[in-house]
Amino acid sequence: MSLRKFSAAAAVAVTLALGATPAHAVIEIQWWHAMTGGNNDIVNKLAEDFNASQSDYKVVPSFKGSYPDTMNAGIAAFRAGNAPHIMQVFEVGTATMMSATGAIKPVYQLMKDAGEPFDPKAYLPAITGYYSTSKGDMLSFPFNSSSMVMWINKDELKKAGVAEIPKTWPEVFDAAKKLKAAGHATCGFSNAWATWAHIEQFSAWHNVPIGTKANGLDGFDTVLTFNSPLHVKHLQNLIDLQKDKTYDYSGRANASESRFGSGECAIFMTSSGYYATAKSTAKFDFTSAPMPYYPDVAGAPQNSIIGGASLWVMGGKKPEEYKGVAKFFTFLSDTNRQAKLHQESGYLPITKAAYEKTRADGFYEKNPTLQTPLKELTNKEPTENSRGLRFGNMVQMRDIWAEEMEAALAGQKTAKEALDSAVARGNTMLRTFEKTAK
């Protein structure tokens, strides 16, 4: 073959090869999350389904550890210039993320720029209010919203002679003593997320403030107040019951949830989002019930506040990448998909339409467990004490609060000393945050 013919043939081959390649490369969207167990499987399936639904974008989910670990990793990555496109941040990180100007791309702006349909009113107000500005602009995308519920091992309560699921704290204490006497030597009752259970949700459920300024929702210059007589009484009850493990402390996060699934703790308070894991691990008849309350507190129970997390979009990405993120959020908002996600994971449906579909389909009649957190959240019209909370440095502050609770449960401090110190140390952190947020 002559050089001219070879060159012509090569040119044709190159042209054909180029014609065989896609006109554009698939744009990857990095999604960092903190989901474990059954919920990790759900996250991976959502990404797979989105990727299969179109050919322009590929969502790549990456597990980054616990909620605090994921948030810290995302912040460090942003500073290093390699942040993910989407970062799952638990609800108490909201104030910190809100103040990080430039580090985030507000969701309402993202959807508008991308031309994606987006109506904040389509989402459940109990959820969106937490993640929106005072003007109603949504800053992050609700994803796995939950509330705290009381998980009940019905088989073990029956064996212990507890006829009714307890509703009040005194009834929980009594049931825990019976469980202990019936063989649950290491745990009458317990909980995950210590400060969420016994400070944050406890306060909202009893309509008492955690801090001033509507728990920080109305301004950063808030002062903590959860060292009230009611809070002191409750912590003292836990201290007294911890002595013989009628109550047994289970740590600051949720690694302890397996104590319920294994059958060790027959009464266990944790997120309603634990449902998928409970369903796959518990070998007994279980259900969930509303959080207990003290019957002598006027107006209790009030309403619970949301937990879980939302998806924050990180700043500094390309317009075409943001378009992919916006399309993924539209995909997640689909009514059928949201209803399915709610029914499989135990997390709340984020849209009104998904809730109405689930209810209309008769799902709650067969699965009352999944309606428990919705009943709690809507039990009464929220007050300034029960709308939620928005404190800066909340991730670090939770550790301080837990540290003081642990000291009290170990007998190193009285309940009042521990809560007074938790409030004082927390207020110091809030003043520090104010300086960085201004």
C-alpha cells in the first residue's frame, strides 16, 4: 500500500473511530453520605436507578462514616478544593452550613438556574422549615428526614408481664424494671443519640425551650436554657436507674442500635429511620410508639422535631455539573419514588403528594409503625419551643452536652451540676460561632 493510500485509510479509520465514540463524556456527580445497613443499600439503589434513567450523568455515592465524620470530611475537602457535588449533612449541621457563604450552592438557586421544576410548597412544611431561610428559600434538599420514636420488642414485654406499651416516663421506668427482673440484666431500656433523645427531643416534646430566640431559629444570639427543673429531674431519674442498668447508657451516636435488634434492650429510643435495619435484623415482633412524656407537665406531649439529614450542594462546581445535580433532585422528588423510599426506609415522605399516596393506598393501616413519627411531628401546632433548633457549632456542642451527661451518669457530678456546666460551656461555643458567622 502506498503512503498516500495508507494515510487515506488511516484517516478513514480515525473518522470512523471518532464517529463511534459518544458525542460527550458522562458527567460524574459525587455524593458523600453517612447511610449504613439497609439504608446504605437504598442510597446505592437510588443512584443506580437514576444512572439507568438517563445517559448524561452518573451519580457516584460514597459512604464517608458517621454524620459528623461525613460533614467534617466534606468541609475539609472543600478547603482543599476537591469537595463532592452533594454532601449529606445531619440536621444539627444546618446553622454551620448556612453560615458557610461560598461553600454551598443554595438549592432554590440551583433549581432555578437549571430550569428544573421546583415548588417548596410541595414538600412537607415540618421538614422544609428546618432547611429554609426566614423568607422560605430552601437552602438544602430534604432527603432522609426522621423523628425519634420508641422501639418496642412486643414479645419481650409480653414475657415480662407488661400488658400495655408505655406512654409516660413513669410507665417506661416501671416496664424497664419488669424487663430487668424477667432476664434483661444488662438493659431495661436505653437509647441512641443521647443528647437528641434527652435534651433536644425531650424539650420539644414537653414544650420547654432548649435556648432563647426560638432555639436559635430567630437569631444566632441565643442563650441555652436546658438546665431547668424538669431537665434536672429527668437526668436524675436516668442517674438513679443507671446504677443497676434498669437504664443503660448507649453512647452519643447510633452504633448501639444493634442492642435492640439483638433483643438485649426491649425498649429503645432512636430514629424512625432505623426501620429498614430493624426489619432486616430483628427476629421478633416489634413496633414503634411515640416518645414518652411526664404526665405532670402541662400540655405534654407537644410535637417532636425532625432529625435525619438533608443534601447540601457544594460551591465551586461547573454549570453542567449543577444541571446534573438538579436533575437528580427532580428524580428524587418523584411521588412514586418518594412513597417507595418512605415505605422501605422508615424515613418520612418529603413531599405532601408522597404522604397522601401512601395514606390513600392504605399502607399505614398495615404498617402503623411508619406513621408514628408523622403523628409525633403533627401532634400539635409547633410552638417557639418545638419548631426545631438552629445552633452554630452544634456538632461540637452535642459532644460537650454528652460529656456532661456521661459525667453525671458515672456519678462524677450531680444532675444539676452537669446541666449547668453543659449550658455554660455551650453558651461559650455559641458566642464563638457568632463571631465567625458575622
